[in-house]
Amino acid sequence: MDSDASEWMTRRPGVLAGDNVEVRTRYQTGHWAHEYEIVDIVLGGYRVCRRGSRELLPNVFVPDDVRLDGDQ
């Protein structure tokens, strides 16, 4: 986590690196996909990977598009 991201997280606490999360889908409004993990916290959002394959997704997810796995 870089210093800008660290400052951002102190202003907006959220999930931590290593947490299992769901991400809001871009294809089906109102749906969430599970089986993801927070890899890194960057300025403005989260880097996420698939839990099974460990494949890093290319996008940074904003906090409103990420929730702890099981939170509804």
C-alpha cells in the first residue's frame, strides 16, 4: 500500500488486503459476484483477484463496488 492509499484509507476505512469479498457486476445491475479477494489497497479503491485461480483483475474497484463476502 503506498502512502497516498494509506492516507485515503484513514479517511475511508473499509476492507483489508486478504479479505474475501464480493464485487458488483457491471453486466447485471444489482448483482454481486463472489469468490474474490482484496490483493492491494490503492488510491481510490482496491485491486482484486479471483480466489481460485489467483488471477488479478485489471480494474481498480471503487469502495461502493466491493463488500465483504456474505454482507448483504
